[in-house]
Amino acid sequence: MENHLTYESAYAELQEIATEIENETITVDQLAQKLNRAANLIEFCQAKLRSTETEVNKIIGNME
């Protein structure tokens, strides 16, 4: 995954892909590529959320 990718930019790109699919502005030739990119972005976002949850729980645990 790209090092410069943030959760916010990944989420925005996912929204853009979803809109393109909903509006049928993607060609059949682009569909598999866009879906693959969406799957990678979802994986990135899920990992980021898990990492953040772990970090927040650690900080809260240290505060107790």
C-alpha cells in the first residue's frame, strides 16, 4: 500500500469509486481494476482502524 495514503484519502477514493459504479460511469474494462482498487482500499482502512483501536485502548489502559 502507498506510504502517503491516509484513512481519509482512502475513504474518499472509495466513495468516488462507489459513485462511479452507481452512476455507471465506469466501462466494463475498468470495472475489475476499480473493484480491485476498492478491495485494497477497504483492506487498508480496516487495518488502519484496527491499529488505531489498539493504540487508543493502550493509551486508555495506561491512564487507568
